[in-house]
Amino acid sequence: MSGKLARYTGLAALAATLAVGCKGRTPSSSGSGATAREPRTGPALALLDLSHGVPEQSAGSAWGLGPRKHSFDEVLRAAERARKDADIKGVLVRFGAASLGNARAEELGEALEKVRKDKAVYCHGDGFSNQTMFAAARGCTKIFVSPAGEVETVGIAAQVVYMRKLLADELHLTIDFLQVGKFKGAEEPLTRDGPSPEARASLESVLADIRASWLDAIGKGLTRDGQARPNAAVSAEDGPFSPSKAKERGLVDEVGYLDDARDAEKKATGAVREELRFGPGASDDGEASLSGLVRALGSDGVITAPIALVRATGSISMAPSGGLLGGQEGITEKELGKIVTRLEKNDAVKAVVLRIDSPGGSALASDLLWHRLMRVRAKKPIVVSVGDMAASGGYYLASTANVIFADATSIVGSIGVVGGKIAVGGALEKVGVHAETFPAKPGDSKAATRAAYNSPFVAWDEPTRARVLESMTGIYDLFLARVSEGRKIPVEKVAVSAEGRIFSGREGKNRGLVDEIGGLDAAIAKARELAKLDSDAAVEVVENSPRVLEALGGGGGADEGGEESRAQRVTQVAKSVLDQVAPDMVPFVSALAPLTGDEHQAAAMPYVLVVK
């Protein structure tokens, strides 16, 4: 028996074991809150359990095994299926203490509002944040909060951390950072103690747009049976509130536990049982794990549906990090490039929907992926759906679409380039460590400086800075040209909205960076229209996980040569720390990781921007 056949046989046996283990699996009472005595038939409530989070893209492994962490597009489909199911009399949404981005909250609220027109939607939260209240206000018939919870509607804000004093005055580091675009703000967190007027104007403008959309949704959403709640919109920025005060202010309807919300909805709808439709323990988990394993056994993952949904989430880099047991994180030219090429060649796929949530990253990877996507667009339509953000390199990819959809609260733009390094030579000199550079031309200090310009021990001189800036300007001009070609608008018009400025989805539409305000469902509908398909044409998600046999061959987690690059190692160290203390910062830090390796330009958000 050959080695390959032996591997297939062993994995097939494992698949058979899993099939037996998964068969007849029912949700646990801890996951759904349902009891074992509930009837198996009759009118039901559909439970959407969001308490474990709703990521844009599921975290998985090469094996495709284990509990499935559902993704955002799946909860939208679950809500729509519940709306159409005659046996489902109402929907119960368990928020728990979930965290959502503004755009995802906006889309979730829209999806639930659609259900609410036909069926009751009861929502329960252990507590509510700005974002979960955003979704609940728009989509829920009744809102419950736990007795010991809190409603933290405190208004919209973002923070940028400035570190000049620490880095320069205390640690004596040399900051060599450049930017193309006066609004890019690349140097500011490292070289200033506060924002420049340009950076402040850009941030305050986008936050004002997001706030307006947020308040509008809460004000309109918290209207029941035609009766507006006059205090609700005002209270949306006046928290945090205790449960009783939130009820008094009209932000929630009842104070109670999850089972109180369930009992109330069953009484109101006549439902006698509950079906877990989304979340840990949902009935499709076993099937998904098994099908994931079958795909991982070495198939090419051929898509047969006419609409392919591709999720592009996280920072952009050339090659993946991770390993055999770890899933791929972020957008990589190596992995996403393979998917795009397969879709280009697959005649069964009539249109592609690209869901983007990214602060950007490698300028090189962004341009290579742009080229691949434009090849697809030459054969079939591409529709982009922007999640919370398509900034810098993320917008670079978005510009390949025939049509771009974004939510009003999405962030788009940041068309600009950053580059640079932090030199530690001066700091080491303070503690007695000296690094000497020996040029091939003895006595030529200029040659030494230029040859060692990538070294962390040497600061850039002005001629070197000029050369680096010249290269970055070339990338910036290329960025403008790519957006101009993809959007079919003059470079001059792109330039007006470039220089690193960021915009809300609403303002992006006004400037021609976005075509339509809407979410993922609207983008899929447009793809069907452009491809001249039926309104119910099937959609298939293209999974971005390595095949088992490839992983066994040693490809995962390395570059083409099998060794992790310095940038990947730095990213992994930073990520391991940030995952524990500030997970929202991970995509932004990862987006700048190419600058710690062999790349000198990044099309990335140059600072952390988390809107809460």
C-alpha cells in the first residue's frame, strides 16, 4: 500500500468514526436552554445564539474538525430560513455579552427587522453595548436584559494611543516613519503626543457620520406599535444604565432571564418547543465538521453553486502563518490567490461576492490580489460587501468590484501608503551596546548607511529617507491608478478622496467610493441580478482552509521556502500578547507587520481605530 493511499485510508476511517459520533446529535440544554421534556414536533421558536460571538470568518483548522464557530453570513441565512419556515412561530435571539462591530450590528438589525415583519423576535442580553443595542433596537419585538446586567449605551467614540514620549524620550528609539497622504497619520502615534489637525478632522468626520446612523437606527427602532419612545434616542448616549433604569428610559422592555424571555415568547406565539438554529450545538455542526473533513482529504474544493461567497477578513500579507492544527488568519496572497484563480477558471460560478473586513496590510500582496480579481471580473461580475472596514489595502481589493456595497457605519478609504522602521541603535548606545557597520567601500560612510538601511541599529539619513519616500510615492500613484481603473473614474477624482482620508459608508457613497448602502444580503441579490440568475440562485461559501494532505506535507505556516519570515514571527509574538489584552488591536498591528520584514511599503491603516 502506498504512503498516500495509507493516509487516505486512515483519514477515511476517522471520517467514518466521526459520522457515527455525529449522527443523531441533539443540542445540549446548556447551549439552547431547552429542556429534554420539550415536544419534538409542533410550532417552535428558532433560537439564534450569538453569545459566543459572530465573527466575519469562522476560525478553523486544517482538519475541519471540532465545534464550529459560526460566522456572520451564516446567522443572516439562519434568520431568513426561520422567517420562511412555517413551523417557526417566532425567533429568540440570545445576545449574551456578545461583541459586534458597528456594520455587523447594522446588518443584523436589518435582518431581524425583516423577520419581525412576519414573526415575533424576542431578544435577550446579559448586558447590552452600543452595538448590540443598535441591532436589538432595530430588529427586536421585545428586548429583555438580565437582572444583574447593564445597558452600556454611552455614545460613539474611538481612541488613538500616542507613544512619542515613551519611545523617544524614555527608550531613546529613533522613529523613521514616512507617509504619502497628509491625512494618513502614519507617524503620529509614534512621533506626536496628540493628533495633527488633519488627522483630527478625518477621524471626527467619520465618527460623526457613524453616530448619526447609530442614533437614527435606535430612535426609529425603538418604536413599538406606532408608539415612539421619546427618551430612547436621548438615552442612547446617556448610559450606562441599570436594568430598571434602562426599562424606565425605554431602551428595554423587560428585566428577566433568558428563560423568562423564552416563556414570554412561547406564550405570545403558541410555540411549544425550541430549535437551535445558530450557535454552538446547532444541528448542522456535525454535518459541517464531516463535510469539512471530506473536503480536507484532498479535494480541490470545486464550487458548484452559481454564486460564490468569498470572505476576506483581517490584515493582508503575502503568506500565511499558523500550522497543521491552526487555521489561516487574515488575508494572504498565497491562499486567497489560489481561491480567486479557481473561481476564474470555474465556469459553474457565474458571479462572485467578496465580503471584506480589513484594515489593509502588504502593498505588494494587495496589488497581486487586485490583479487576480480583475482577471475574474473580466469573465464574471464581482460584487463587494464591506463589513466593518475596507481601508487602505482592504479598499484596494474592493476597487475590483463591479458594484461596492457598504453599510452606513462601515469605514472605507484610507487610500495612502506608509513605510518606515524603528531604529534601536541610539537606545542600545545608552546601555553600552554599539553596532558598527562595515561597508564594502572602506571609509565611505554614505555607502555604509545606504547598505544597512534595513538594519534596526541604523537610523536613516536624509538621502535615504528621500529614496524611501520616492519608492512609496510610486506605490501611492499605483494605488490611485488601480482604484481609477477598477472604479472607472478619473485619477483626479480618486485623488480628491485619497491622501489617507477615511470615510463612513454613507460619505463614501457621496464621494463615489461606494455604489450602494446595504449589507451582505443586498450584495448577493445584486450578484444574482448582474449574472442574470433567478432571485433564489444558490450561494456557496468558499472556505479558506488548507487541505489536510497539504498540511501533512509541511506547507502550513511558512513561506514558499518552508521558513517563517521575520515579519511572520514578529506578528505571532505581537498577536499572542494582544489576543490576551486587546484582541481588537490584532488586525491593525498585523497590517503593519510587513514593515518588520522584507517589505518597505504598507497599504494599511496606520493606527488602531476601534469604534465603540
